[in-house]
Amino acid sequence: MMSASCLLKGRSLLRKPITARDTGETLGTVQDIVFDHDQNQVLAFLLDHRWRVEARTLPWSGIYAVQPDGVTAHNAAMITSGVNLLTVRRVFERESIRRGTRLMLRSGQVLGRVQDIYFTAYGVLEGYAVQDRGETGDNLYFVPAPRAVWVERGTAILPDDHLRGMEENAAARRRLPHALRLLARDVWTRADLGDYDPQSDTIPRALVHAVARAAVHLAEGLRATRAVMTRDGWYIVVRGQIVTARTLERARAHNQERALLTAVGVNPMHELLAVLRQQEPSGSKRGS
């Protein structure tokens, strides 16, 4: 079953098997990914090594499921030549964004070169992994997929206002510490602590998760400094990505609220410990 709306990194699927659902037969391996940069949609997987329209192609309509460990086709009959697929032909007939394409704003500011794509379980392209000039290795950053782009001579030109979607919300960052502390105090005062020892420097795990669930919305608009992934290998947020409402939905669906808050630079455990240190020597909770 597909993880609803979480992300896969395109190149992580390369050389992974494509299997027929009806027979279990391995039909080939993923060699490349065809996507439409205007519609921000993955169109197909290529099963041949060479980037050519005649390659054996599995269109998105022929896919039963995509997982980090491979692709499942409905059956072998879904595989055809890319020549037979109008949307795929159009990608090959025009200049398209591919690995190595330079991203540039209309103002002339160069963002870097595309190294990979991130897309959902439904094939929706959400963004690009981009390597900045002078950067090497894993120093990639996330550029959201633009709604409008023009590609010519190996350069994709994006609207200048696209940069706003890559900037952190400064007001949200300023509000975060105080708002999180208030929420932590509220969770603490409402909690049934039973025989909890207030002199302890440890916090019940359930309390930490309760604070994370209550506070995860505070991460919206902030930049993740690390990736958060599900246990089966899907991305909830990519390193460098600005947290959106979709990101919050993913974190909640996979019980990763605490990990998402940590990724944007705050720790619910630390906030609860700070509240604990503010309690009266008798250990009574504020508001009791």
C-alpha cells in the first residue's frame, strides 16, 4: 500500500525491480524516470539503459504501487514503447528538466543544477534536489517544483517570486520558543502523572509525544535542517525543505511529530524539562 502523500527520491529507485502484480515475475529494473515539468507529474519509468523514446516504458497508468524497494506493475502488458505514449513523446520532443539542468530565476540568479527529484506515491512532483555552485557530495538543497517554468538551452527559468517558497518564515521562527514553552506547560498541568517523581530529570515518553502532537503546527513555515523519514523509507520532509501543511499531515499520519519538531530545531523533551525546573519545590503542578 502506498504511503499517502509522502515522498520518494527519484534516483533511489534506479536499478530497483519492476514486478508484475499478477504473476510475481520481474519485468526489468528502473533505469530512468520520465516526468512532465509543466504538470509536475511523473509519467513513466524506463526499463532500458538509454534515454530514448523507443525504450521499454512503464506508464504511470500501468503502476499498481511504488515503494522504496521497487515498483509493482499491474501486469506485463502494461510495458510498451515510449513511442506509443503521447505524454512521454512530448517530453522527448522538447527541452525538459533532467539531471544537470540549471535552475535560474528570471532575474538571472542561479539556484544550481538539478541532481534528483522528489515525488509522492501518486507521482506528483514536489521538488528538486539541487546542487549549488561550488558544492559537492551530499550538499544538496530542496527547491520546490515551480508552477510555471520555461526550459531552453539546458536552463530552466523560474519566476522570481519562486524564491519566497524557499525562505523561512521569520515571524514563525521568533514565535516558536515561547509558543512551545506555553504548550509544554499546558500539557504538563493537564497531565495525570500518577506516581511520577517530580525530582526526576526524566520525562514520561507519553508526555513528550503529547507536547509534540500539540505543538507540531508550530513547525509550519520553518526550514528542516535534517530529513525525517518513515520506517519504510519514505520522506516526510527533506533536508532544507520548508515545512508546509502537507508536511504536517505526513508527520501526523506517521506519528513523527517529535522528529519533525527536532528537524526544525526544537526539542519537546527540553521544553518539558524546563517546565519541570520551574515547578515549586513541593512538586505541585502550576495551576493546581
